[in-house]
Amino acid sequence: MSSPAKKAQSPVPEAKSPTVQSPKGKTKSPTPGPASPTPGPASPTPGPASPVAAHDGAPTDLLSGAHWGELEIPDDGDSTLDSDVESSRASISSSIMEYRTINGRRYHSDSVTDGEYWGPNDEKAMEVMDIVHHAITLIFKDRLYTAPLSKDIKNALDVGTGTGLWAIDFADKFPTCNVVGTDISAIQPSWVPPNLQFDIDDASKTWTYPDNHFDYVHIRWLSGTIKDWTSLYKEAYRCTKPGGWIEHLDCGPHFVCLDGTMPKDSAIAQWGHIWTEVERKTGVILNMLDGYMENGIKEAGFTNVQIEDFLAPTAPWPTDEKQKEIGLFQYIGLTSDIEGFMTYFLGQVMGWTENEMTKYASILRREYKEAKIHANLKWRIVRAQKPVDA
Ligand SMILES: C[S@@+](CC[C@H](N)C(=O)[O-])C[C@H]1O[C@@H](n2cnc3c(N)ncnc32)[C@H](O)[C@@H]1O
């Protein structure tokens, strides 16, 4: 995190915009332009899927964009879930989404990072972050952290804070702690607790924070943002006080199905293969549960490493009421902006056409909505401590 481009501290009731300062030699634009050429000839029959040949190291089960482009878009079907979604969305709007601002669809500025990040930073994307925050809150039963923090911690950092909801809640919970949230996009609200500050900063660069400063470093849902996690954790280690804690919560792209309802060629099952291929092509880590977190944290020098895994339904298919509610909010988070998840990497890196992306997104949305596939998103928490005598 070299030289924060922007610091904003409440209460300044105006919208923020990122400082623009292009890194040298950088040519790519984060704005998804026209889709790249169609990747190879499409199969004439949209019937049973046949995986892309495992040439060039591509995963054997990966279906091509052309496969999805050939398929008919199903209609939206039963609307019972829609009304549930609308009422849930309305209840979020009235509480946690009150500080949203309205802009056109957009991505982060090239001046802030030369790294690649898949997500837009516009209102639609921000809404998804807020919904996911709510879903995570439900999954973790309102716990904002699991590390054994004392009440009088003085400094905490939230890396890649997004819309900052976690940081706001944490700052409220620890009113005597100085909380900093960093991000490459200035999408945080202005009216925040007085002990919270947002820095616009690239977490993959050297951090500007002093050695031994933070009691707690929090990282959540940064899958697809960082290439070298170990370097980032080393910065975290340097900036953490002896005895302080780091906690990283993230998910993997491969959905887990425990009852055999997820066909290999379903759009839901393909999601993991698609992102694995993006990871292979870009070097940006998406398979966060492949050991990157626990291994990188250990390698950085943290000890007392603890790991917990959680499965959370991707739609309201469970019979248990609590799990159903989690499924509903994950469903909203996963389907509200599928194009926002896909457009940059699939269009720019994988060469999918717009038609292919639209059809894949439509089929994926349909599968989530029908909820015949009992898929789960897998979340992992890794928490660890800087040795007291470090
Ligand atoms: C999927 S969102 C998650 C936001 C938040 N951590 C949460 O759990 O709601 C990922 C966030 O990481 C930010 N991001 C991406 N690359 C980054 C980087 N190199 N440094 C800091 N933030 C980054 C994005 O701008 C986005 O706000």
C-alpha cells in the first residue's frame, strides 16, 4: 500500500471519486470494452455438454464460451422467489443500504493499481457487496471477527474494505479503536463513525503503515484481487503488533454439492472451472481455499494458525429456516450482478463474446432460481497471531 491516494474521514457529506494517476507502462483499461473474438468454432448441437479439450493446460471439465453461446435462453420461470427477493431487498435498503450513491457502471481507476481486479465499483456492484455483507453476517451469526480480541485494542485495519460495512460495524463495536479501511475504489460512505478512516490504496504494494502498529488486521472476500498473497501477509505481519491477530475470510469458486444434484455440465458446476482457468491465465488467485491463506500466513511468520470451514447454500433450498434465509441472501448476492462478476475477466481474458456471457449468465441465474441443484458456497476463516516476542 504505497502512498495512500486519498484519505477520507467523516463527517464529509459528499461523494468521493478516486484520484487518477496512471502507473507507467500500463496499457490495460479496467473498463470492459468490446468482447474479444469468439474462441474457436462452436459445437452445432446444444445438447449434452462436451468439455473443452485439455490443451494448453486448461481444466478438462471446462466448457467453452461457445458452448453457452449456442444454447437457448430459458425464460425466468416461477416468480415466487422474486417476491421474496424484493421484500428482502427492500428491508436491506431501509437499513444497511441507506448511504448508497448513484453513478453509472464503472471500474476502479488505473491510477490506483496496476493489478487486475474483476469487479466494477458502481452502484450495482456496491449493492452486491452490501448484500454479501448481510449474508456473511447471517452465516457467522453476527460475529464480525473470531480472533480473541481484547476490548481495548487501539488500531485495526480492514484490507479491501469495499463499501466499508464491515469496518463501520467494527468501528461501532470498538469505539476507542482507530479503524482504517483500505480499497482501490472510493466507494465508502462519508458519514461513518469518528474512529473510522478510509484510505484509497493498493494492498498488493508496500504498506505505508508503521511496523508493529495494528492489533488486528482483517481481510474478507478478496478472492480474485491478489497474485502474491504471501507478500501481502508479510506486510500484514510487519504492521501487526506482537501478540496481534490477522484474520482472513474468503471463499472458493467451486461450489460444493453433497447430494449429487449438481450435473458436471451445469452452469453452477462450471463456475469453478471458469475461474480456475482465469486464475491460470492471469495469475490472480481465485481458488483461495487451495491453501494460499493458511500457507501464506504461516510463511509470513504468524503462528497459532487456526482454520474453520463453512458451507452456505446458494439458494433457499434447505428446509431449515435459518439456512433457508442464508440461501436467500446468498442467492440475491450471487444473482444480482452475474455480469459484474464475469464481464472483465471472461470478456477481456477468456475471450468470451457478449452473446456467450449473456447466455451463460442467464442459464446460471435460472439454475440458482430453480434451486434443483443443492450447491453450497464454501467459506474459510484463517486466523493467526504474531508471536508476542516477535
Ligand atoms: C469483493 S469486494 C469485497 C469487499 C469487502 N472486503 C467485503 O467483504 O465486503 C473486493 C474489494 O477489494 C477491492 N480491491 C481489489 N483489489 C485491491 C487491492 N489491490 N488493494 C485494495 N483493495 C482491492 C475492490 O475494490 C473491492 O472493493
